[in-house]
Amino acid sequence: MEAKDGSMGFDFAGTYTLVDAPNRIVATFGDRQMAVSFVETADGVAVTEEFDAEEENDYDMQRAGWQAILDSFKRHVEGLS
């Protein structure tokens, strides 16, 4: 993964362990796991992401990073990116 301006980046690889389209995706990366759930609501689709935090970086920083990814995904699917 890399910032659009190239200012920072890092390798990120994983394996999808469950794809239950269109409801849930689960993946592992290293010894950690993340799960993304998609639930239809009256206002659209609620996307919930759960992840195993790593120990190297502060939890709030990691949470903000995952939220930024979700925000970018939202802009993309809404055609705003």
C-alpha cells in the first residue's frame, strides 16, 4: 500500500479465508485476521470492519488507518473519487 503522493508506503499481503458474497469477507495477514461485514439498511449498506491490532503501532493510529481505507472505499463506490 502506498500514499497517492508516494510519501509513504508499505507491503501488505494476505489470504482471503472466507468470501460469503455479498455478506462477509474474512482474511488473514501474518498471524492476524480481519473481517468485513456488509449489512443492508434503510439508508444503504453498513460496512463494519473488525481487525486484530498489531503491537508495533498505537491502536488508535491503526483504527484511523483502517477508517481511512473505508472512507476511500465509500468515495469510490459512490463515484466521488
